Amino acid sequence: MKVYILLLTFLISAFSIAQNNHIVKTEDGRRVLLKADFTWEYIDAEAPAVNNLPVKAKSETHKSSHCKLIDAFVEPKLDQKIQQQLKKGRATINHIKKKVAKDNNCTLEEVLLLTVSEQKSKGLYTFCANGKLVKYKRVGNTIIKNTKIF
């Protein structure tokens, strides 16, 4: 009887260890998380845009009328403990700024952090990118553009 219980315990633990999640890339460049329970979700919410457009002149600065910034504007300070924990998942503020710059076809210097509401598991960020106000959110290590559905 003990042998059967031991064999059953080993078999159940082997099944639970054997299930892994996998990350794959689609044809359009988005990353997808394939879960062990046969579900999936996008890691990158939007497909990467192919940039065939000419680069805009650098005469446009981040101090446009759309963002309405003062001359002595300073970006808000972030909690270094949270940023250190987000480093493993590549979701620090520098990674988010790179994504914002890529999505808005601008340089990293043209992206300014205006407001932030950040916790370990989620965060809301407002940026001034290329003269436009854009909002992004982070859930875990996933960074997506914050859009309103209704």
C-alpha cells in the first residue's frame, strides 16, 4: 500500500513540474505567453509599427503647448526599491521610456515623465512624448498603452 501511495505522489508531482509557460513571437513581431493551461495572452499589447516615414526635424521640443510644461520642470522621483525589483522583468522606468519613445517615433530625450502612481505589482505613468500627452500602465512586468474603452 505504501508503494502505491509513493508512486501516486511521485506521479502527481511529476505532472505539476512538467507544465511550463513559453514565450513565442508572432509573425508581426508581438510576443505571446503560452500558458500550461492552454490559454495565452499578449505580452506586447500592440504590434510593432514599421517605420518607413522620414524622421521629423529636431526643432520640435518637448516643451510644446500640448504638454504645457514650465521651464524648471523636474521629473518626479521614483521608489528605488520598486525599481530594483522591476529590473529583473525589464519594467523599470528606463524600459518604459524606451517603449514610449519607440511607440511615438521620438528619441529618449524627448520623453518626459510627468506623473507616476507606482506599486510593486502595477503602475500608471503619464509622459510627454514628442509634444503629446500619453499614458501607459504596467501590470506586473507588462507595459501597455493606457486606453479608455468607454
